[in-house]
Amino acid sequence: MRTPRTVRIYGVTYKVKVVSTEEIETTTGGEALGFADRDKKEILLAEGQEPHVLEDTFVHECWHARLAESGVEDLIASHFDEDTAYRVIEAIVRNLTTAELREKKRK
Ligand SMILES: [Zn+2]
């Protein structure tokens, strides 16, 4: 899967940008592989990640953007119950079927 240029989160379009690690650090104030910017409606992904890692980072940041757009903004930085929700989002962004998702879980 290539990360798309935009992704719609609850009807809100986020731009997906691969940027330098320096830009991520400037934006987040620390080291991170990605960042969901709820104000700019951007998902930033640090360059230089292996493709499969970049995909995981993208899915991860979609989770944060989802929290930002879902009316539970106070939980934007939360990873509570992330495993379950992560897999739901992953299924959406990767267009996985239920069977594929189950197969993935067994690994
Ligand atoms: Zn996170």
C-alpha cells in the first residue's frame, strides 16, 4: 500500500505529507515518526522510514486524527484501547476484508 495524498477522517480531509525528521521535531517538540495536526488537518510522516513502517505510522496517525475529529478531542494523544481501534482503522485504510483481518491477527 502506498500512503495516499489525502485521507478523509469523519468527512474531514487531511493532507498526508512526508516531511523531514527536523520538521516533525519542530512541530511536535520531540522525536516522532509521525504527527496528526488537527489544526492544519495534516498527517505528517517522517521521511526515511521503511515502507512497511511508514504504513504503520500512517495508520497510527489516522487513529490520532480520528480521535481529534470524533468529538473526544481530549483523548487525541491517547493510546487507550488502541489495539482494537487500530485494527478497525487499519482495515479501512488498507481495504482489508474481514477474513484478511482475521488472518493478520493470527500472525
Ligand atoms: Zn501515537
